[in-house]
Amino acid sequence: MNITATLIGQTLAFAVFVWTCWKFIWPVLISAMRERQKTIADGLEAAEKAQRDLEHAEARVEEHLSGARTEARQIVEQARSQAAEMVEEAKTVAQAERERILEAAQADIEQEMNRAREALRGRVAELAIAGASRILEGDLDRSRHDALLNKLAAEL
């Protein structure tokens, strides 16, 4: 066998192999690589979009949390002010009740004092009449008169 013929045969076989690969295999490989490249690019784009969406969502969550914290502070302040108002109102009501009770007690004391005065006046009048009748019944010497007055004073 001749080396030149072998070399030409191998070259022709290689050329047919290259042409066959170029014609039938290469388009499939290029198509698969382009499809894979597109899939990877789409995946990277989706990942970037998801990252942006995540950042936006985190920003919105932070806004909502900030708003909720502000609202919570306002609610707490409102509750504190309402509690202070309720305490002040309770103090006012208690003060008014205290004044009413004191006025009622003062009125009761006045009534009791008036009753006691009236009873005392009646008793003094009775004692004066009794003393006058004793004076009129007996003689009017000075020592007996002083003793009678002292006795009446002791009874008062």
C-alpha cells in the first residue's frame, strides 16, 4: 500500500467526517448551546429580577413596620392621655363627692346642734320655773337663795 493513497483516503474520510459533522451534528450542538445559553441568561435575569423584587418587598415591609410602629406609639400616647383624663375626671368626681358629703355632714351637725339648743332651752326653762317655784314656796334668806342657785347651776 502506498502512503500517499492512504493519506489521501484518510484526508477524504476526514473531510467527509467533518462535512457530516458540520451538516448534521454542528447545527444540533449550536442549537443546544444557544438554548442552554438562553436558559442561563433567562435564569440570571430572573434571579436579578427576584433580587430587585426582594429589595422592593423589604423596603415596603420596612415602610409598613415603620408605619405600624408610629401607629403603635400614637395608640400608646392616646391611651396614656385617656388614662390621665380618666384619672383627672375621677379626682374631680371624688372631690365633688367629698364636698357633697362634707356639706351633708355639716348640715347634720347644724341640725343636731339646733336640736340640742332647743332641748337645752326647754330644760333651762323647766329648771328656771322649778327654781322660781321653790323660791316662791320658801323664805327668801340669802344663804338658802345662793344654795338653790348653785344647785340649779349644777343641774344645768
